Amino acid sequence: MKKKTLEEKIKDVVFYATAFFIMYLIIGFLIKTEYLHCGITWDKLYELFRDTLTLTAYFLAPVAE
């Protein structure tokens, strides 16, 4: 069984954090716009982006330890 190097582990973490960020942003946008039936304001978009960054940071905290 091959052990992963630190560089490979970092690449995996970056990939999964980016994938989580994008997926949460898309799903959150769809929910906020009621599945594209209504528009979204800059305030709601800012709130969604802020929440996405916060959740991504929570998932990255154990990795940074």
C-alpha cells in the first residue's frame, strides 16, 4: 500500500475544500433564489458568500492543526 506524501495530502485538501466551496455556493444560491424563481440582492449574495467561507474555514481548521 502506497503512503501519500505531504504534497499529495495538501493537494487533496485543496481539491476537496474547493469542491465543497463551489457546491455549497451553488446549492445555497439555488435555495436563496427559490430555485431561480426570484432574484437575489447583493445583501443576500454577500451573506451567502460569507457563510460559505466560514463553513469552509471550519472544515479546514482540523487540517491546519
